[in-house]
Amino acid sequence: MSKPVVLSLGELLWDMLPSGKRAGGAPVNFAYHAMMNGAEGWSISAVGEDELGDELVVEAQKAGIHTIIQRNAWPTSTVEVALKNGIPEYTIVKGVAWDHLLLTRELIDVTAQADAVCFGTLALRSPETHDTIIELLKRTKPGAMRFFDINLRGDHYSRELIEELLGYATVFKINDAELLLLRDMFGIRGTSDDDACRWFMSQYGLDYVILTGGSTFSTVIARGGESSTLATPHVEVVDTVGAGDSFSGTFTARTLLGDPLAEAHRAAVNTAAYVCTQNGAWPEYPEHMPDYLAQAE
């Protein structure tokens, strides 16, 4: 069986951590962890014609991620990451290379072959990249998983953008803090977490809604009514950068490879827990991923 092709659309950048710079960006983090879980991971992005851009291209290649990276005259993206008790706070610079992603035949052809496509709100903050990514989402093949990991950052989103992206999504992933904001934004205050998730599923015809609660829980709800809720295992946290993306990439790869919902969810939780014990978003995997959930049982 050939590997499923998982494609990420959006930001590729340097996370400027207290310990030094680390390659990252939510979509490409997703592609990396999908690859490490048995998929063929691809990243579409843009970096500058500068040294930081050269280094990012090399880092992605070293990690084993297939890339289509445009080079342009805008600077390579860097994000200042401050860690407070291991939890990242981001300062995101505007006017960077991935704000200027151009639609090309190469991007269209690769997107049309993908079994899953991941996207979030951040990369669509600029009109140019917004239009390119929307056009690529229109070109996905029938039956492809379209994974909308909302990833709200700063003021780089709007209700209109979220609604637009939900219209293309088959999977919607949010965290508990984002759900609080969306309850107000979409006028569904007073609903339980479960009811709110099912409202989005019904309203936008989604196959899955995934709600993560950081250090407490995660829930996956499927269109057919099946659901899985797991407590987050407690680990020695180094940093949580990329943990949510690792959850998403793992769940996507395992689902495409045929794992039942509960097994794909369990693998996603264990991967995210492992990433929290490591520096950066692209750690090497151990020969056998620890089963943190079993250790807690």
C-alpha cells in the first residue's frame, strides 16, 4: 500500500525560543508528524532570499519533509516565543515571505494529489496568500481530508475568515480557549462543549470535530456519532511548542492508514505528550513511542 500524501499549506518559520531558534510553523509541524506516523509529508510555503531562508530549506529537507518552498524578496519569518511554565506565547511579525505565496501550476498539481490538506487562519492574513490557499482548497480531490486547525494567533483572524475556511473543512480542530471565543463569535453561548462541537459539525457538514483541553483532556467527535475522550497524560514538560500540531498530524496519518477512531486518538495523545518532553516542534522519534496513557492507567 502506498503512503497517503499529507500536505500542509501556510507558514514555515523560525521559532525564536529562549534556547535558540527552531524550525517550525503549525502547518509544517503537522506535515512532519504525519510523516513520522506513516504518511508522505509535504509542505507548501515561502521563505526569503536570505540566510534564514536557506537554513529553513535545509532543515525541512533534513527532517525528511517534501517541500515546495517559494523564494521571494520578503524576509524569512521569525516568531519570538516566550515560555511561561513551558507554555508558549508568540510575537508574530507581519510582512514576511509566506504572506506572498503565489499560485502556480506546480502547487495546483501537488494539491490535487493530496489525501489530506492542513490549513489554519494565520497564513491567510494577507490577501495574496489568502487567495492562493483558497484556490488550492478548491482543487483538492474528492474525498480528501481537509483539516482546519484554527490556531488563532493575535489579531490575525476574523469571523468571516473562520466561516470561509469552515466551508472547505472536513475536520475542525479547536482548543478550549478558542471554543470560548467562538461561542461568543457565533452566538452559541451557554452550550456545553459537546453541544458546541456538534453545532459546528452540523452547521458546516464536518466529518470530525476535535477539541483539545491542553493539560486536561481531548475529545474527538465523528459525524456518525462515535466519539472518544481521553485525559491528557502528565509528563515532565520541556515546552509545548508544536504539541497540538503533532496531535493533528498523527491523528490524520493514522486515520488515513485505517486506524479506528479510538486508536488514532490514542496515538495522537501519546505523540503530543512525547513532544511536550522535547525541545522544539520536530523532535526525533524514539524507536517505540511511549504509551503515556497506559502508564497513567
